[in-house]
Amino acid sequence: MLSRVVVVVATVLFNWMPGLLAESPVVLGAAQGYVSLIRVIANPAQFDGQRMKVVGYLGRNGLDRSMGVYVSEVDSLNYVPCNSVDLNLKSSVEKTAETLIRQYVVFSAVYHAPPPRAENNGHFDQISDLQPWNAGDHAVQREHP
């Protein structure tokens, strides 16, 4: 009788656990440690006020000298603001950011969702661990005007 109970419990755990784990955002984020910038832009309320680790292309984000993180290099070069999130940089991080402009970067930050009907995708602040993202193939560095 005990062996039947063990088999039933093992079968239930084997069949249900992968589905339960896949739905958990903590488990999904633990594999890579990053949150997709696309997910943040698509679901801002879900991530509002959360600290996360993000990868994106660091570029200028407006006519002033502000910076933002873009989904891709192409979005930055063509100034596609709907595929970017603003960065509120403190002076200590801003110096580092200036040296990393026009590169893919990885950083930790707190995300703040935009108000309803805003024309931006919110912003990141409390930025830490800003560094170049050295994964995959290296992009060809081009001269930018």
C-alpha cells in the first residue's frame, strides 16, 4: 500500500511541478537573472517599483543629453523612443554611463511605470552595477554622427 502512495505522489509531482515552476516569475528570472526590457515596456504596472537586472543598448534619449536604454542598437540609431526606457542617472553613475554610450550594457535598477497615457515608458533609477554586456558575438562598432 505504501508503495502505491509513493508512486501516486511521485507521478503527481513529476507531472505538475514543471508547470508550477514555469509560471513562477522568481524561477524564470533566476535562470538568467535578467528581466526582458520588452516585457517591462509591455507590462509596466507589473514591474512598477521593482528592482531588476536589465540588458539593453545605452543611447541618447532625447534632444537634451539624457540617456535611455533601448531594446536594440537599431532602435537607438533610428531614435525609436517607444522601444526605450529613460534612465535617471546620479552623477557617480553618469560618468560611467558616458564611457559606455553606444554599447550594450547590463545594470540593476528600480523601475517606475509611467502614468496612464504618458508618452514614455517610465524610467529606471537607483541604478547600480552599470557595466558593458559582454555576451554573444561582438557588434561591429560603427562611426555615429
